[in-house]
Amino acid sequence: MTDITTPVDLGGIIVGVDTHKDNHVAVAIDPLGRRVAQRTVSTDRAGLVNLLEWSQQLNATRTWGVEGTGSYGVGLTRLLQRSGEPVHEVSRPNRRLRRERGKSDPIDAEAAARSVLAHHGVTPPKADNNPSESLRQLRATRRSAVKARTQAANLLQALLVTAPDDLRANLRGATLIATINTCSRLRPADRPSPREACKLSLRSTARRWQHLNAEIADLTAAIASITATAAPQLLDLFGVGPDVAATLLITVGGNPERMRTERSFAALCGVSPIPASSGKTHRHRLNRGGDRQANAAIHIVALSRLRSDTRTRAYAARRTEDGLSKRDIMRCLKRYIARELYTTIRAATPLDQT
């Protein structure tokens, strides 16, 4: 633990923290931007408490700017919030500033403090006690399991290509589920032969797929339960299922400051119109920014409605007659869906409390 302190009596300080896995570096500045103190602590409980006590010894009111409040800085953020300290999440310094000022942990910590002082690039820290945090963890785990299940299925098909003829003959034309059930019941002998090794590989891969499939089902049920409790109104909308609802709740829960207006929510989801006019052509294009997961969720809703919703199909036909392309129709449709989703999400009580 290192400590560099300038004993200056201030009426208020701003503490910027550059967070890492093993240690945090904090720099305190006064309201005029002058560096007051610097400290490096470990990221265990004792180190975080020491950092808080160090800031309290400066005999000043404190405001904190912390990088990565949802990752490496989550432990510090929880401690500060429980202690009644005002905390802001600070974005990383842009590359231009890093080129001009250099790159080191104290420099980044001071930049975080100056961001709070200028109120530039700061947002409220992400809450870890609302449904969006639970959904984020469950969806991340489910997404990993789905990828692993797909890999297992692909591996099983690849193993069957070179499997003995009699094994392949029994599985020719079978569905994936039937193939997995058959392979999971194989009984390889202990003899070290290629045939027995192939049977063991097929059985192991099939059972891995079954285990992952059961895991995905459990995670899906948990996600559905949380979304049904947190925002049942969202699930009542046409085309919105538990996975889409969970994605939107995660996006909103992680960006509460972007829920103030319907326009900011549309920009957050990447469905706000971008001007693309030139000369006599006046049009807008798709927005390729924003949260791509939320954009994908709205895209799924749009596709579902275009396929099954009578009102949406009539709207698409009418805009086609007006001369709009499919991309322009999709852009307009996603914008309307975002407006409907925003109204519904804002009506959900748990999200109003974020």
C-alpha cells in the first residue's frame, strides 16, 4: 500500500479512482482542480475500508468518480453507497487525452476526478440490487451455455462422419434429438480400439449436450420468472417474449439516465432516425449505434409482427405503396416499437425506482 498526501484543508474534494483487479489508485483534487492526495490500496475488504477512511481523514465533504462501477469497481461502489458517499460512474479517458497527457494509473484516476468536477462523461452507477442485474447474470450464463450446446452438436455430427459404418447406418436420417438419445446410451468396451474410442466420444458428447440442454432450460425458466415479476406489462405486448423482455430490462437497468425521454431511449436502442439527405433526396437511414443487444431485441419484435400481426402487415403494405424500401419500413417500424416499449417500461414500478 502506498500513500502520497498533501495536507491541505479543503471545504470539499473530489476523489477519482482508477480500478483494477488487484489494486485501486485514488487521486483527490480540490474544487479548483489542484491535486490534494494520492493513494493506492488493495481490492480486498481491508483495502477498500482503508481507502474510505483515508478520504475521511482529509476533513472534507467528498464526491467520488469511479471507473468500472459494474466490474472491478463494484466492491468499492457498494461500500461507498452503503456509507452514504455520493458516487458517479466515470467513462474512460478518450484516446486523444491519453496521447496528450500519457497513460498511468494516477493519471487516469486524476482524469476521473476532473470528469466529475467538469460533470463530463459521468453517470449514476449501475444498481446491483434490481431485477436487471439478476437478468444480466442469468442471460450471460445462458448465452455461454447455448454456445457450448451448439459446439457439442457440431462436434457430434463431425464425429459421426468418420464413425464406423454400422454406427452411422443406425443414425442415418435421424433427427438431432434422436441421434443424441441414441449416442448417450452407447456402451463402449474397455478395449483401446478406434471403434470403442469413437463410441466413448459419441456418448460423452451426447451426454454433454443433454446436460447443457437441461442447464439452459433451468436458466430460461429463471429468466421468465424474473421478467414476469418485474414487468408483466412488457410480456403482454405482441412479439415480446421472456428473452426479449430480459434484454430490454438489462439495457434500461444499466442506463437509467437514458430513460428520461422516449427519444433518448430510442437512441439508446439504436433505432433513432439518422438524417441521410443529399440534394433533392430527403431520407433517413438506420442507426448503427446504441446498444446492439437492445436493437436486436426490437428487431426480433419487428420481424414477429411483420410475420403474424395484421396491423403491422397492413402498415408495411401501405408504406410499400408509398415507395419506401424494406429497410426504410423496418426503420420506421422499429422506431414505433421503441415508442410503445418505452411507455410500457416506464409504467413498470421496479424500473421507476432505478
